[in-house]
Amino acid sequence: MSEPTTISSKGQVTVPRDVRERLGLQAGDKIAWSMLSNGTIVLRPKTEAGAVRRFRRRDALA
């Protein structure tokens, strides 16, 4: 599990490395944040490149 992160004075958050690697995120990719009714935050890659990398990596691991 990732370590806690800190929100900067500009409202920026660093996505932990293990999360970036798991989602296939790289600099410049876009992400979407959603909050479920129970307070759980969901992070999804929104750029096509991030999604393609994620699925390629999943296929390579299979």
C-alpha cells in the first residue's frame, strides 16, 4: 500500500509511484477522480495513452 501524500498549497498531489505504475500513468497523462457515496476515492486514467499502456502491461503480465 502507498504511503500517505501531502496536498500542496496549490492543491497538487503527487500520485505514488506504485499507483502510477499500476495504472500505467506517465507525465502529462490525465486522470479522473470520483468519490463514491461511502467516501472511497476512485482514480481512473483518462488519456488514451495511459489506458493503452495499462492494458499492454496487464497483457504482458498474463
